[in-house]
Amino acid sequence: MPMELPKAIAGYVASANAHDAEACARCFTEDAVVHDEGQERRGIIAIREWKEEVSRKYRPVIDVVDVAGSKEKVTMTAKVSGDFKGSPIDLHFAFTLRGARIARLDITP
């Protein structure tokens, strides 16, 4: 049986699907890092700007397919659809949690 999404990750998915960059950024620690599309964003402001850009550009919707991991390290596979070539695609999200927030997120095909 797949593990249940931790609260921070469930909040990330819900706010990402709602295209709410502010709510999405609140799921992360102040010094969090996001690695996506070959770029790294550090800190809440950069993460909020990244989420605004991604939402504006692609209008992505995340449909969680599988979740595994431990208390601090969670991997999630999702079918992501939106306004981009090849939609929908499967993406892998590797989360590192610190307390009740996301400290790092790596998104890869």
C-alpha cells in the first residue's frame, strides 16, 4: 500500500494545482531549494517566482500516481498535464522534508 502524502507535500500538490504560488511557497522552509528544468531556485521568494512562472507558462495539473519513502525523504511519481509539448508526462518529485515543511524538491522526468 502506498504511503499517505505528508501534509507539506499534500499542500504543495493542492496549491500547485490551484496555481496559487503564494500558498505553494508557504509549504517550503525559508532556505529551501527547488531544482526543476535544469535550474535551481533558493529561498521562498525564488520559489514563489518559479511557481508563478511555471503556472503562467504551462498551467500544469499534478495527478499523483505513486508515493514512497520515509519521514524525511519522499518520492512521488505524478502524471503532469498542461500547456506544453508532450502533455501529459510522468515526472518524479524527490522531496526532502524538514519538520513540517519541504526543504528540497528535485523534479525530473
